[in-house]
Amino acid sequence: MNIQEHVRAVQQRVAAAAEAAGRDPGEITLCAATKVQTDESIRAAIAAGITVCGENRVQELTAHLAADAYAGAQVHFIGHLQTNKVNKVVGKVSLIHSVDSPRLLQAIDAQAAKLGIVQDILLEVNIGGEESKGGVAPGETGDLAALAAQMEHVRLCGLMAIPPISQVPGANRQFFQKMAQLFVDIKKEMAHNLSNFNCLSMGMSGDFEDAIAEGATLVRVGTALFGPRPPMHPDNTK
Ligand SMILES: *Cc1c(COP(=O)(O)O)cnc(C)c1O
């Protein structure tokens, strides 16, 4: 597995997808989804040009931070976040993608206040309406955005989504379209309050080109950079 070659190949695919959609490739951030990766793999990805790492699990985040594995890159938290673990994430990552309830929002705001910082966040939207998945319902996203906009110690920077798993090429385009519409609607509704509302985080190894075609500004890519994850790992199903 040559991480450097894979990074270059994915970067080129991101740029090609942007150009095909008439977009500036510079608008799109490639975030390496680093779950189950070693410190060495993460360092290799950063050495190859990755500027943002996305971590799923608090435990892995804490271990990689302690090893200084993300040196030279930003780190984002992209996994489900439990309220009782916010103190291990707030202030340690530059963006939390997975805020999906008033309770979690309030816990993040309180922890950020304690640290005297402003934490950048995205709202995760359950765009496929899947029971088993986290994320706020599309119809409730505006209300959660309004709540976030009132908070002093969080800054709402956009939306994130993980559409349903599908093997069918193009199947998720409809969800990416819905996300892009929701993103525009919220931005319009709350323009005066949301000057930093610029990030639309969607698209993974199997569908990031479609996500870019529909307006993603950040894609989260694991397998295409690092190779397949061990099948028994619980996060492999996400
Ligand atoms: C694992 C993961 C990804 C990357 O998935 P791949 O299909 O391996 O590219 C993206 N986003 C989240 C939230 C993930 O958990």
C-alpha cells in the first residue's frame, strides 16, 4: 500500500471532479478519514500532502494526539460524539462535524466557555432519514442552526451528512442534492448570523465525485487513501 500514490490519485480525482463541475479545485478540502490507522500511516498521509485528518473515535483521537501523529495537519472530529466525552474533543480539534442535538450543542458550548475558546462545528443531518443513524432530521436543522447561532462559544460553519450505504453508483446523488439545497436555504435564512457558514462536508471513497458535483466543499475519504479497513472493526460498517 503506497499511501503517497493514493493521496496523489485522490487529489487528482478531487480536482478533476471540481473542474468537471465548473468549480475551483481550491474550494474543496480533502479530509483523510483516519479511523483504525496507525500513527505511521497518518504521518505518511500528511507527508504526502494531506492537510486535514478526520477522526471518528475519541479513544483514537486521544492516542494520536498524545503521539503527535497529526503534526503538520489539522484534525477534525467526524464520528458520533457522546455528550460525556466533549471535554476530550472540544479545543483539541479545529472542527467537530457531528453535532446533532441541542444537548450536545450546549455541552460543547459549555466546555468551550470553560476553556475560553470558540469551537467551530458543523451540524450533522440525517439526510437519508435512517433510524439507526445519528444526525438531525432535515426539517429540524434550521432550528438547531438558529440555536447554534445564539451561542457564544460555538461557531456554526456548515453541515455534514453520511447518506445511506449503497453499492449502486450515483445512488447518493439525490441526497447530496438535498443537502446542497438545505445548505443554501439555511445560509439564506440566517445570512446576518452565519458569516462562517461555508462548509458542506459530504462524500466518501465510493461517492466523493458525486458529492463534489453537487457542491461538497469537504470530502472525507478513508479507504481510497489507506486501503480497506479490517472487516471486524466495528467502525468499518459506517
Ligand atoms: C469512515 C468514514 C469516512 C470514510 O469512509 P471511506 O468509505 O473509507 O472513504 C467518512 N466519514 C465518516 C464519518 C467515516 O466514519
